[in-house]
Amino acid sequence: MLKTNSPYIKFTYTLVGLEGEPQEKSYMLNLSYIVSIESTSNHDLKIIMNNNKVILIDLGLNNKASDVMDDILDLTATGSDYNVYNISSVNK
């Protein structure tokens, strides 16, 4: 059987609900649709997609933006799940 790499990476973060229970949230991102990635600080990424959607990712203190960008650049990020602090998206 052939092993194939997924073109997706996943960013996961946890929120605390109103009752204090943790709620895990995930965002799947297809690497084929990334137009550009900017590092706005050492722990933040701004990803611009080809549909003009902008994804803002606060990586938290455990992840460095340059490391995640290097993983994406050399395609070792495919199939990875990064635990991050927060994700938001906006349309341009």
C-alpha cells in the first residue's frame, strides 16, 4: 500500500466554555491554497489564501513562527497538528 501525505495541516486550540469545560477547536488548512505567510511577531502568523481570506494564528509561547514557516516551506508540515493559542479569520 502506498503512503501519501495529506496536503493539509491542522491548527488546534482549546477554549474554556461557560461551564468551565474545555472545548477543542481545529482549523484545517490546505497548503495548496496559501498565497503568502507573514510573521507579524515571533509567535504570530498571518496566512493569506488564494480566495482572499486571511487567517490570523496566535501560536502561543510554545511555537515559534519561523519554525512553523520553515515546516510549511519544506513541506514537513503536511499532516501535522500544531497546538496554538488562538485562530481568527477575516476576508480582505
